[in-house]
Amino acid sequence: GCIQIHLPILTPTATSSIFTLLCERERERERERRRV
């Protein structure tokens, strides 16, 4: 799953882009699990 967390240190834009990358990785893992 994808969790949206806003860190006070980072700007909302930076935080969203970081979690977007994390979500992409999660999706890739989901695809790998489905293949197996």
C-alpha cells in the first residue's frame, strides 16, 4: 500500500515526490509477487 506522510522538515512537494517513488517501488513489488 501507499502511505502519505508529510514530514515537517521537507516541503510538501518534496515529500509527495519521495512517497511517489516509494509507491512506485511498492507497485513493482506487487507485480513481482503476482508473477510468482
